[in-house]
Amino acid sequence: MQNSKIRDIKVHLVSRPITGGFADATRKVETVGFTVVRVITDDGTEGFGVTYHEVGGEATKLMIEKNIKPRLIGRDPFETEVIWNELVAYLRGVGRKGLMFCALSAIDIALWDLKGKILGMPLYKLFGGEQTKIPVYGSGGWTSYSDEELVEEMVGLVKTDGYTNIKFKVGVEGGRNTNRDLVRVRKVREAVGPKIGIMLDANNCWDAATGARFANQVKEYDIMFLEEPVFADDIPGLIKFKNSTDLPLATGEQEYTKYGARDLLVNGCADIVQLDGTRAGGFTEMLKIGALTQAFNVKFAPHAMENIHIHLVSAFGNAPFLERLKLFEGITADTYLDAPKPDHGFMTIPDLPGLGLKLNMDFIREHDEKL
């Protein structure tokens, strides 16, 4: 095995503006994008990682360039555990969650991509996985849609894109009209039929009592789970919700690190844990988070970023599927060359080292946002 050292780190911001008033129960989406981090060794081998570039990508880029990069030049990319702990200790005073961890996550994913490329192995194999055909569900259906627009998109995910499981937003009118939500769920169920799995996402919009009442009413439509019915940091509210309904509860995309996952698990706050590796600490931390979910016998279903998380889902027997955000399909197709796409509800891991993905550097260089 070659003794590679990190020579350079480059950071790029790419995004697309969102027009048309896309909104969930609690916020309007104005842009989607990626912060792309490339870690290059002295022999020219390159690994990359990503995190989000919606709000604060500029700060993430500066933190990597000014604070993280100088500490990694000359380091061995295989030292992922040591590097992770050193960076957390160094940066903890400016953030134990949020943008600091987004920066760390992208760096860590890039290091793991490098390790796979140096060893000539896909990451799912390094993680101990075997399965290469991974279930994936289509996610969209904004609360800003009319009923007709919602039904049209969900039917399209099923009939055109071939998904057997779909997810859409509830919490219309800022979460103030659950009766309208019930009507919308009924219309989607009638349109897609009884065999399609339906998941719902409330995006933190309710208190526990309202969420539980809605959950108990909507169960008749055979719902797989309700996601984030209450504010993500409301641990007592999540507990109250869990004690008030048997509809499965999904949450965790706003959480960070194994400690955030631990708090959800020890308090019985989730049936499906959804931390996002591009925020929560990269693969180094997500492997531990996945192990925690196994210890508590709950599902592990990472949020979005399907081309990154596909390797984790392969390795964890309690990980049922990937999530593919319809809103991100355009920027995903622009950023990667020949990234896998869903085929009748499944994605296949590329038989390539590391992440198995190639960056579209022509697009990235042309659209890189300068600070």
C-alpha cells in the first residue's frame, strides 16, 4: 500500500436557485446545492466529499480553507479516527453542531473516498457490506403544492419513475390545518393505490399533542411513518408523541454526532433514525451511529444524499432504504458524471473504488461561486 500524504484541499460551491415557491410547513426553499471538498494526495490521488450549500455554504468553505486545511497538509488520509477527534477538539469552541460539523463531514467523507481509491475497493466493502442493489424511495410533495400538483407529482414518482415507496410533506398552512392534510393524504392514497408505501414529513411543525392526534387520524391510510412531527430538539415532545400513538416515528436529520443519536435512542424518541452523514460527522461518525441503532433495535435510514449514503445502507442490515429528494435531481445530475439513478425502486452501487462517483469538474469549475 502506498504511503500517501495529503498535499492539497480544494473547496467548491455549486447551487441552483429554486423558483416556484417550494415550501414545507416551516420554511421556503430558495436554493439547493453542494459544498464539494476535494482532498488531493502527493501522488495525485483525489478523494471528495460533499455537504449542503443552501444556507451558510460560504462560511463552511472558509472554515475548511482557513482552519481545517492547514492542519491536514502532510497527514496520512488513513488516519480518519485520529483526524476526526483532533478536528472536533480544535473546533469545538465554535460549534458542536451546525456548519462546523458540515465542514468536518465533507472532509471525512473525502478521506474515506481516498482510502477506498488507494485500496482499490468500494466503500460498501470497506464497511463490511455485500448488497449492491439498494431500495430507494422518492421524496417530494411540498405543502405549497395544490392538491392537484401534489397528486400529480406522487403519481409521477410511481408510474413514471417506478418507485414503490414515496414520501411527501404535511403541515399545510404552517401546520394549522391538519384536516386539509388528511384530505391530501387520502387523495394521494386513492391515486397511487394500496400497494405503494407512503411516508409523511411534517418538518417540525407541530406540538406533540397535535402531531399525535394527526398520527392517529392518518393511520387509516396505511402510513409507513411520520417524520419530524415536533421540533427536532424537543425531546420531551418526541417522547410524548411516541407515548400517544403507535404510528412509527422518524426523526434525526437535524441531529449531529453519535451523542445526538444516543439522546434520541435512550429516550425512545425514534423508530427510524435519520441522521445525515454529510452533516452529522461523515462516515467515521455514521458507522458508530448505525451501530447504536442496531444496539437499540431500531431502523437506520440516513437522510437524503443517496449517492453518499448508499454504501452505509449496504452495510447495515437494519437500514431499509435510501431517500432520493426530487428537488435535488438537477444539481445531482450536474455535479456527478454518470451517477446511478433509481430503476424501479432500486439503485445499484457502482463497481468502482471509494464512493464510486466521478465529479463533473467542467460544471463545477464553470459554476463555482467565488467569495
